[in-house]
Amino acid sequence: MSRATAATPWGIDARAVQVEVDVRNGLPQMQLVGLPDAAVRESRERVRAAIKNCGFELPPRVVVVNLAPADLRKEGSHLDLAIALALLSAHGHLPQTALDRRLVCGELGLDGSLRSVRGGLALAECARSLEVDEVLLPTASACQAAALEALPVVAVDSLGEAVQHLLALERREPVTAASAAVGETRDSTDLSEVRGQLLGKRALEVAAAGSHNLLFGGPPGSGKTMLARRLPGLLPPLTTAEALEVTKIHSLVGEDCPEGLMRCRPFRSPHASTSAAGLIGGGSVPRPGEVSLAHHGVLFLDEMPEFRRDVLESLRQPLEDGRVTVVRSRARLTFPSRFSLVGACNPCPCGHYGSLRGPACRCPPTRVESYRCRLSGPLLDRIDLHVEVPAVSLGELREPPGESSAVVAERVLAARERQRHRQGDGVSNAALGSAEVALHCALDRSPRRLLDGAFERLGLSARSVHRVLKVARTLADLAAAERIASAHVAEALQYRQKPVVVE
């Protein structure tokens, strides 16, 4: 009998799995127990072929492979390498001591080669919690796991190389964080390409500086999508802690960055046909959805009213709490989802209601009202900035280019630095709680009087008042002001105008 330690994905983490192999005389067969899914059950054939093609001979005997704990559902192909090595140890090709205090994961090809597996960072975190001495992973996964700098990570390309390393016949040096390159792919789009839309550009800068949610409304072709896609270019690069968290989430859903860590903030733009499970996460063992893949980045919902009502309403919890909890019969998992929401919508189904140029609106009043009601009041209340984007005139199209993304990004970075010194790392103005709003967004007499008057005239809710204060704090940070002035409160109130129709 032999044992090997591996791990299997579980939400955005990984859970340890003990692979136990027992070999005895009898009619040759291989049994796999311990709640394996289809991919794990098929590992029997992959392991047999890989062992044979690597030059090892196994006598025909009864083999029982147990995956403990038995009540944990095992998914994917992570356990192939551990099963193969434990099987070789049980037949005397490897000493058990070679597998002790090591975590091994990898998918085997029929020729014995190793393919990458999901969640290199999660596997490294799991190994750190188990206090093992070494992690054995395929090369692509090892480069990512080494970025955690938690313990030695050895990269192997085949089952044969793994055996040679474990027998100390050909020792392989651990992958270092320095050799794990950092992946960075900046979008080539630039804010200077947008003509006109001064208010939209200003709102984009405010949203980037404070991680605020933003809704653009206007006729087709006015530049709503163009503006939204330039938001990532205004955001600062991810910090190391944020990069580890973002890379971990993307890796666990199969979107690997095999060269190292992601440094650009994610930009997710799901289609309007996306289901609630696709947006917030789901599955028998839940996986992260789009809101978690946009963590520390931007979630863009184009044609927002075209999304199903239940899908949009599922955004309430992540927008408010920065996390989402998915409950299934087998698991209850919480995923991080601290993102900036950017939505775009037309004034009516045809998009031309109230427009002074272009074709006349063909929508009856009932359809226009029904279209607007798809965005509920509670959801709109959680969006900080509401901006009208009117159609661009011919004169504006011929204007020279405006400020570039790099220039605006410098102001955004300076505002974020002020927030970091005042509130601590990772706490943007949009993420301030009630107590922090009272502490960092205190108003003098004049701006307080302005806000009190707006509360009555505009019918603001308590949540709206807090969001106005957060936006005003961001505007003050952009202006390098220590205190929030009346001008900052007035501009923040301007962004609370809910109608998104160009009259």
C-alpha cells in the first residue's frame, strides 16, 4: 500500500486529497473510489498507458485507488500524477518516503507527458497550509504557483522526469519567482480617440479614481461602449496582493496566465443572454461567475435592459457587499466580487426616443415605459454615477484629440494614492462603510446645507446620500483637496439624476 498527496479545486480554493493505493493478488482490475467525477474515473486508462509508455512494467493484480476524504467530490484531471506515482510506489518502483511531505498534481497524456492543470496558485496555497516540503507540478502550472513564494515548486514535463526527480537520479531545481515572468497585456484603446462627450470622460475619470459604478444612457452610436472600453486604461496596475487574488480566480476557471501573474485589471463584458449562474457563479460544485472574474476590475453590461430581470437583480449582493455567496446542495461557497460596474442603455428599444437627430422613435409609450422598468429602482440606487451621453455632432467629430489615457491615469493614480494613505491599502472610496463615510467624508456647514436641500428636493434615499458623499470624496481627491467643498457635493449630486433619456 502507498499514499500520495494531491489537491482538487473547490470554489476559488483547493482541497487536499489523499490518494491511497492498495495492490493485492486476484483477477486483474483497477477500482477507483471516493466520489470521482467522469474526468477522474477516466484517469485509470490515462495512468495505465502513461506508466507503460514510460517504460515501467506493472504485474496484473487487483488495484484499489481510494481518494480521501470520501465525501468530497473530486473534479478534473489534477489527480493523474498522484495516482500514477502512488501506483508505482505500491509496485516497488518508488519508495514511500519519496512521496512523503510532497504535493503532486498534473494531468497525464498517454505518452507520459504532463499537461497543465487549473489553479496553480490555489494548489500552492493548499500545499502551504499542509506544510509540505515541496510541490511537483507541470511546467505551466509551476510558473504560476511559484509566484506565491510560499515553498519550493518543481516543474516537470513528464511522468519519467517526476520519477527521476523523486529518486534523486536527476534532481530538478525549484522554479523561482524571478523566473516566473509577469504577464501584462494592456489594451491599445485610448481615451483621446473619443470625440466630444466631456461629461462622459469626466465621469469615467471619477469612476476610475474611486472604483464607482457608472451607467451611460443615450442613443445608439453616441459612444457609450467606446467610453466604457477605455476605463481599464485609466486604472492603475494591480498590486501584488490583488494580482495574486485575480490570477487565482481566473486560473481556477481555466483562464490561465501561465507566464506568471496578471497585472492588468480584468475587463469582463458578458453577453445579454448570460444566465444568473453565469453572472454570479454556479454549478453542482459552484464555480466563480463573471462578477468574480471582474474582481478588482470592470464588469461592463452593454445594452443593460436586455439582460433578464433576475440576472440584473442578482447583482444587488455583490454591488453592496463586494462578495457573492452561492448555495448548492453539495456546497456553500463565497466568492469575492469587488468590481466597478459600467452599464450602457438606450432611451427606448429602438434607441431614438427624444433624439433631435436621426430617425424618429417608433416605440409606443407602453414599450418605452416597460423598457425603462427593466432596471429596478433598488439596482439603480446602487449605481453612483448616472450620465447622459448625447449624440455627437459633426463639429465634435472634427475636433482635435483630447487628453490621452496616460494623462488621465496619472490623475487617477494620484487620487488613489491619497485614498491609500487615508484609508489603507485596497480600500477605495466606493468600498467605504457607514462608519468610514462618517469619518472620511465629513462636511462643513456650506456643503452640508447643499446636501440637506438636495435630500428633500430629489427624494434621495439613505443609500443615495452615502453614495453622494463617496463620490464627493473622490472629486475632492482628484482636486487634491483635504476637505469636501460645495462644488464637489454639487457635481456628485449631478450624477444622481436617474433619467438617461436625451430630451
